[in-house]
Amino acid sequence: MADSTNGRTDPRWSLFGTDPFPILLGDGLVAGSGGVGELVAPHNRQVVGRFSVPDAGQIEQAVTAARAAVDGGAWSRLTGRDRGDLLRRLAELVEKHADELAFLEAVDGGKAISGVRSNDIAVSLEALDYFASRASFRAGAAVDTGDPVVHHRSRWEPVGVVLEILPWNGPLWTGVQRMAAILAGGNAAILKPAELSSASFLRLAQLITQVGFPPGAVQVLPGPGRVVGEALVTHPGVDLVSLTGGVQTGAHILGLTAASIKRTVLELGGKNPNLVFADADLPSAAMWSAIGGFSNSGQICASGSRILVQRPVYDEFLAAFVAHAESFVVGDPLDPDTQLGPVNGANQWDKIWEYVEIGREQATVLTGGVRYDDPVRRDGWYIPPTVLADVAPNCPAAVDEIFGPVVTVTPFDDTAEAIRLANDSRYGLTAGVFTSSLATAGTVTDSLAAGQVFVNQWFGTGGVAIGSQGYKQSGLGGVGMEKYLQQKNVFTRLT
């Protein structure tokens, strides 16, 4: 297995530049005055680039520019069609520079470049197209007031200045999707990429300057959450804070916004149950379960990381599932044959290995769980797909969101027990059901405490247009474009 990223002969390495990535402030790219952050490649733990961090004065400038954009500025005067045209123009640039964006995401985020091309780029383009079309149309309503001379109508209006805090596990597609919804609704967007894996979105910021957005409509300010993030979250000029991230971070942000009753939207994590019944198509269930559990090395909030299998087919399912886990090609993110790359960051790597050791003590490690020592993977944050079997429901590996390529498998006896085990979690993001019975599928899906349920598959198309809200601690505050809008009711007396 060769490592194509060691010899930097590929001209795309120049995308990281010699100077730090700039920030997008107002309508131009400028150097941040608050210091410099490092971009570290997970495949070998080496610094591959740097990015600028704004200081307090530049953060103030950004909020001022955003407020001016929505409070009577050029951005607020554009029609929905105008906003849609700008998003379509950005889509053309994303498509034109797709290879560059995929390269940056693969190197800086450790994601297999084949997956970035087929998923992250594709979803980004789909989101830009979808929200461009929605920019011209916002559904309203009219009701009979009971008074023939009083007319009612409702309309949706932009919230104003929106701060979007992006996750590190999918910075490009999540950032593009959120940004497109914010802008389509007529809001100004301030986007804060995560400290990890920000290169692809910072390259996107460079492309944004070529589109022609009015000043302040969209700005990109990377940096530490405790510095840049908190300054933006608590700024009185920001009308809405939206986060895609972990529960702990979400709780912290809620604490910061509580005093001012600022609108806060949280899309958080999950420890998602995947229920496999005895009448399921086991080869299909094993295949989809492997995709759901290990895609992006398990670094997806919607991963099916907690599998529950009915006892009569428990051993048969495990054999097929382990075979799929062992078939994944784990290696150099730039190798087109790679399916799974390294996990992102030393803290994440250490945390995952801690849970593997818990599984070794309290369960059975059927595959994985051993550190790589080959020349390509030993120097990176690589973790093999790991299957923990016979896991007790209260084992920390089955309770906590590990966010890595570690899947637990637990047996169950009947439908009632399966539902009880599935719902015994503080999370409620996604769930899966594998069965050949429509009656079982209907009963179980109706009983699962999750905002999104997959039946006889895992993941699916249509996610851009069909926003899903997590239950319990997995979500708060709405989804899709509507979470960035507010409703106004107008009552007009006709005489």
C-alpha cells in the first residue's frame, strides 16, 4: 500500500499556499489580525497549512457589515430571484473547482477522496440548486378571521444576521447546505469553520468573492471556539446562532445565549440504534449496517453505531457484518481505492482507543481493535473498523457517542425488548429497522424516539429537501430553511 501524500509533487498542494488562508470580511479577503491556526493532515499528523484568525476588531467589523447588509443594505434589497441567481453562480464555481475542494477535504480532513467527490461535492451542489429555487418562494397562509372585513395573511421573513458554527467532520457539505439556506431566506451569513478541517471551506470563501454577493451578505471567520466563536455568539448584533456539533458544545452555547434570549438552533449528536429482526434479508442488512456504522470512519452524527440483533440470527448476522467490516480498504485518503481514511485529530483518536479498551474488557472484540504498524498507517490517526459483540446495554461503548469506526452489537429477544433498548438513550437522532414484515416495520418505526428512521437501508437521498429534527438531546430549534425565518401575521381591515 503506497502513500501518495508523502511526496508533494501533486500541484494541488499549492492550494495550501505559503501564506495563511485569509478570512472573508465584508466582501473581501483579508489577513486575520488575531493570530494563525494550523492545518494538520490526519494521515501523517503533519502541518500542511495555516489559516488566519480574526481579532476582536475584525469580529466587530464583520457583525457591523452583516447588520448593514440586512438593515437596508444592498443585500436586503435583492429579490428572491436575485439571491437564487447568486447561489447558482456559486454552484458553477464549486463544480468547476470540485477537484480542488475534494483534495483539500481529503488531506485536511482525512476523508477518502472518492467519498468526498461522490457525496460531499454532490450534496453541496444539490443544496445550492435546491435553495436557489426556494429563494423565490416562501409559503404563506391566509385564514378566515370570522370578520368579513378583516383580511389575514402570513409571511415568512428573514431573522437577520445568522451565525453558523460548522462541524469538523463535514465542513464543506454542511457549510454549503447551511449557508445556502441562510442566504436563500434573505439573511446575512457569518460562518465559523471548526479549527479542524477548515481548508475546504476556506477555499470556498475564496470562490465566494468571485460570485458578486453584496458586502456583508456572507463572511467566513475561522478560529478557536472559545475566542472567535464565543465573541460572535454573545454579540448583540447576531440575531440567531446555529450549531452543528456535540451535545457538550451545544449546552455551552445555550448557556451563552440564555441571558439575551437569542434564538439558538442546535443539530447535535447521536448514538443511533439499528434493529435487525430475524426475518430480515441478512446479507442486505449486514451490508447496509456496515455502511451505516463505518462510513467516514464512523465520524457521522447519524451513524448506526449501536446494532441490536434478534437472537435467532445473531451469529449469522455477526459473521456477515464482520466480513463487511474487514473488507473496507483503510488507507491514504488520496488513493482512489481507499474507502476509509484516518480519524480527525489526536483528541478524537485517543478517545476512540479508550472506548476500544472498554470494549475489550466488557465485551468481545470480533475484528479490529489493533493499532496499525505498517509504514502508511502507523504515523497517522488510523483506526481499523472495530466490531464489539455481546455488548451489555449499559456498557459505555454502547451508551456514549464514540464518533469513530467502532460499532457495538447487542442481542434482543422480542420486539418489545428491541424498542426498549433502542429508546434507552439520551439521544434521538436516527434509527434503523431491518425486517421483511411491513407490520413490524410500521409498529417499530412508530415507537422509535428518533427524528429520522431508515427501513431496510441506512442513509438515503432527499436529505436536503427533507430536514429532520433530532429528538431528545440530538436537536433543538428547527430544521431546513425555516429555522432561519420568522413568521409575521398581518391583519387588514378592508373598510
